[in-house]
Amino acid sequence: MGLFKLKGFPGTGSFPHGIHPPDNKALSANMTVEVMATPRTVTLPLLQHLGVPCKQIVTSGETVSYGQMVGKGEAFVSASIHSPIAGKVKKNAMVTLPNGRRLEAITIQAEGEQTPSEKIWEEMKFTQWPRHGFSNYEPMDIVKKIQASGIVGLGGAAFPTHVKVMPNDTRAIDTLIVNGCECEPYLSCDYRLMIEAPGAIVTGALLTARAVSAREIVICVEDNKPEAIRRLQHAAKQTVVRVAVLKTKYPQGSEKQLVKAVIGLEIPLGGLPADAGVAVSNVQTVATVARSIIKGAPLTHRVISVSGRGICNPKNIFVPIGVSLAEVVDFCGGLRPDAVRIISGGPMMGFAFSDLSAPVTKGTSGLTVLTRDEVDKGAEETHCVRCGRCVDACPMNLVPTRLALAARYKNPELASQYHIRACVECGCCSYVCPAKLNLVQLIREGKVQVNAWERR
């Protein structure tokens, strides 16, 4: 594939800085999505999104049906939760998620006749998704349906989608960018969705664009995914949707880097894509929007990847939200004897953890299981040598060592002055650091310090 050039868009198909880590996607990229059977129990944390926890609206002992709302997002920046199984509500549990947050969760035990997960996945794959007639849908009706369905960003950020697509009289949206780059190493769930269910993605993009009143719709895919590009282009025929082929680079899938690559605009620190007249949504998110609007189905399942040389059988799996990660690992044949690290997400932005009793949430894009050979156990942190490699790599034009040192010495005021919140925690700085400094971890701690300092 050549360098991206799309008529009407001044972007070059890339962005300044960034890195080129090995993608390691061959382990799972060619694995067709498999479907997990209905679990005996699901655990649904009341906070699976950015924002305010939802309010539990079912009680212990109550019988619920598949797709029934069990937690309602009453705040504007919140998202409702729906049961992926039919069953009985049990006593609430406390769960610790891979990111360290400990949360109250609704527990549901399967009972009675179930809606097979295979049926839900086949509906996503084989439905003849409509391509036209969306002018009959009022934008606010689409937004309200997205909100009622509990849809959040499924690329990992888990930001409530209805907030992102809410019509805004002060900021007109001209372009919808659908993110299919999936630049995080090892993960391939979005790639498989683009190959196996491109129709749902195109229809969801058209509906999402209708909600934000965007005239231009671009699905962005990196040039190392030719089969996904071909399938999407075929699905988008005779529609206004175009497929943009971008340069393979990390973190190409970051919102601000996508806007730069396609539109050619720099979003200032503290700014949002909407400031440039752009809305950005993940491919799996818009596919879920299609199912919500056309089929009336809430978000109850998602596709995840389980990869790495530490897992017996790397797979892409369609799973019910709330199933335990232990069951997911077992479905993939278990861990290899030399597995030493389990990461929720990918190795660049994910969280290492050890408690497999944690559930799959809306924001779980996958698991990466690394072996001793993949984890450099001999690498020890040394002193910063002021080489500037982190600055050269940072796609946000920050100075990561300054942010990290401000956090290490607990100086939130200085961290704020250095724009610590602008850091997207992509991990480029840690990847290139010859001193092996835990820059991203320090920056995450610094953000917590800044929040506490501002609340005083």
C-alpha cells in the first residue's frame, strides 16, 4: 500500500513522532472469531466507563431476562448496564479490576432458557445491514437509543458514546472518523471484526454520522491490514463512506494522531477532536450502534483478543460482558508453563494484573500473556541520561521525563504546568527509554496527585 492520500483531506496519512514496535499480531490475526457459551455467572461492575457509576435498578433475588437493564446511567457522563444472560440476581460482590480499581458489582446466575451467544454473533456477521434511508432517523432519536443501550467506546477508552455524538450547536461536526487502526501490539479483535462483519461497521458509521450531522465519513485502517481494507471497501460501495489507508505506526489509533493524519490539523493541548469539527469512534463501537438502532439490542457482548506466547491457544472471542477472565483463559487452553505476565489490553497501554477472577468489562479489548523470553527480567532502572529519546517519540509533544520527575517528587503543581493531563499514556516514552524508567506508571501517579491537589 502506498502512502495515504484521500481527495478532499489534506492529511498525509501519518503524524509526527511515534514509534514502530513489533506488532506480534500474527499469533491471533488469522484466528476466526469464536463464541463463548453462556457462562453460569456474570459479574457486572457498576462502573465500566469513564464518568459516574450507574445506579443499580435490580435487587437480590430478582429474575432478569437477556438484555434487561440492571444498572441505569442517570448522570450525563455515565452508561447503563444490561444483563448478557437470563437469570437471578445474587448478592452484590466487590471486584478488583486490572487497573486496580475496586468496585461494587451486580452478580447474576444463569437460569432458564438463554439467548445463545452464537445467535447474537451470527446476527452481527450475516445481517443484510441497510445502507440507505437513514434520513428518516432524527439525530436525537439515535443519541437517545445509543444512551439507552449503554454503548461506550470499545477501543479501550470506554467513554460514553452518547456524550460524544450529542448534537452541539456551538461546535459543528463535519467529519466522522471511524478508527480501525488497532495499533496496539498483539491485539486483533478489531481486525477480525472488520473482516468478518464489515457491513455492521458501515451501517453503524452511517448512523453515527447521522447523529452528529457529519457530511464526511472515513474509516481509517493501517496499511498492514489489506484484507480488512478490501472487505470494508466492498461493504462501503454505493455509500458516502470512504476507507482511508494510513501509515502503520504507533499510536496511529490515538484520536489526535488520527485527526492529524486525515485532516492535517493539530489539536492543541487540552483540546478535543470536536474543536476541529471531527468526531472519532472505534469500529467495534459503531458496529454496536448499528445493532442497537436496527435490531434494538443493547451492549451485552463484545469481541476480545487473547494473545501472546504465554497462552496455549491465542484466539479472538465473542464474549458476554461480565464473564470472568479465568474462564476466558480456560477457553484458550490455559497458560503455558513459562507465562510470567498477564496484561489487560496490549503491552503498550495495558495493565499488568494477577487476579483472573476479574470480569470482562465493556472496556476490555483483550488479554496479552507474555513469557519469560518476552519480558526482559534483567532490565533494571538506571538514571535518566538526558538523551531526549522520550521527547522525540512523544506524539503529544510533551517532555515525559519532566512529568515523571514531577510525579516522583510529588509536585502536582509543576506536573500541571507541564500539561500532564495531555499525556495519552501511549507508552512510547517507556518503550524507547534506555534507562528503563517507568515513565508511564509515574505519569499515571502524577495525574492522581494533580486531581487530589485540585480538589483541596
